[in-house]
Amino acid sequence: MTARAAHRPVGSVTRGTTNPNRLRRMDRWIAHAHGAELRRAADPVAVDLGYGAAPWTSVELLGRLRAVAPRVRVVGVEIEPARVAAAQPYARDGLVFRHGGFEIPLPQRPYLVRAANVLRQYDEDEVAGVWERLCARLAPADPVTGSRGGLLVEGTCDEIGRRHVWVALGPEGPRTVTFATRLGSLERPSDLAERLPKALIHRNVPGEPVHAFLRDFDRAWAAAAPYASYGARQRWIRTVRQLTADWPVTDGPARWRQGEVSVDWAALAPRS
Ligand SMILES: C[S@@+](CC[C@H](N)C(=O)[O-])C[C@H]1O[C@@H](n2cnc3c(N)ncnc32)[C@H](O)[C@@H]1O
């Protein structure tokens, strides 16, 4: 292998579309679900992988994570060199930008890798390999301290962050799928189908678990219609409570109130 090939970032340059505040729902969830791990880590490094044409999401991730874990440092990693150069003026205490790809060009194993709207532009059959590579880079679990190790959050959202779906993975592999939405803009839960992450979006067809889940979600939403008079939030809470009868929902009303619900990955994983 030539020295040049050895240092070539792993992955492909894709469209750099981003927006300020687009990933606020994902940031909030990460702060809630992973804040304690970040707080107690000796070197809490978080990677914003594929931050795009402007580094707004990295700047915001730093601010939101520091609110729960003040020692966090964020590294924005981008495969397109011009986007790395354009980001440099935004570097600050706790935030640097590096050229790189799925190999994650850092000496340490990060406690968080967030890849939002990155894999969407890859082929479905590339996802498993990328997940495996990224999970292998996460900080390991430590049975002595009880740490579950680093977290990979990989998913998709619309241009202004009203609809999100992401998968959370630990060093051992996929854990949960989270659906998050601005409830006021929702007609039915399956509106989120168009934002399913790459691993699931092509599986929203009869016979696949994610299709059955969204069908049941819509049915529960229709059954909860009388609660709409108390507001979309009450209707969503009622809907998710109904879903728990048949699906392994992993969170509770405090998250449902935010327009979220998380489900065990194993229940939604593709059949083949
Ligand atoms: C659509 S933008 C997403 C920007 C931001 N994460 C967001 O959600 O608003 C996708 C970015 O990921 C970058 N990208 C694609 N593959 C990558 C890889 N393997 N490593 C690092 N960046 C990558 C692309 O160059 C592009 O700038």
C-alpha cells in the first residue's frame, strides 16, 4: 500500500447540505441518554462525523453537550477537504476540525460518534460494514466501572429538523431506534417513514418489522384521536402507551412528552 493510500479517508464525498439547529432533537436526546457517560469519562471526546458544508451542527453539539458534561471536546470530521478549511474559523475551546472519514482520524477512542445525514447517501449494503467499523472505534465498555462505553448515533432528518429517525449503537452493536418529531407538524406517525435511516428505509415494505411497526403506530394514533382535543402531545403519549402493548419501547413518558419514542433495535431489524 502506498503512503497516500494508507492515509486516504474511508468513504466518499457527498452533498454537504446542513442547517443551523437542524439536529437539536438529536443533540437533546444524546445529552439525555449519554450525558452521564460523557460526564464520568476521563477524556470525553465526541465526533461530529460528516458535518457538511458549514460546521454549525458541530458548534451546537459542543454547546449542548457541555451543558451536561462540561469537559466534553468535539472533533468535527469531514471527508471533503475544502469543508474542513472553511470550518477552521469556527474552531474554539473544545472544538477542532479534522479531515477524515469512517476510520475516525483520532488517537483516542471517542465516547460519541454522531453521523447525521451521512449514510443516507451511501448504498444500503454498505451500512453494516460502516456500523461495524465505527462501533470498533468507540470507547470500550468497562465492567469494573459499569460504563457501557461509547455511543454511535446514526440517522436522518428533514432539512429543518422537524422529523428525525436514528439508530443508537454501542461497542457491541445496535441498541435502539428513536423516532423524534415536532408534534404540531405531524399528520400521522408514518410521516416519519421518509426519514428512516439507510438500514431501514428500503425495508418499509410488507413483511418487514419496521413496516408492521409504522402500521401499528398509525393505528394507535387513529385510536387516540379523541386525545387530540388536549393537544398533539397528549395524543402522542396515549399512542405510544398503546404501542407498548406489542412493541418493546425502551423509554418512558418523560421522553414521549418531547415527541420521541425509542424501540429496541432487535424488534425493527430487517428480516434478512
Ligand atoms: C448531508 S451532509 C450532513 C451535514 C450535517 N451532518 C447535517 O446533518 O446537517 C453529509 C456530509 O457528510 C460528509 N461525508 C460523507 N461521507 C463521509 C465520511 N465517510 N467521513 C466523513 N464525512 C463524510 C459529506 O462530505 C457531507 O459533507
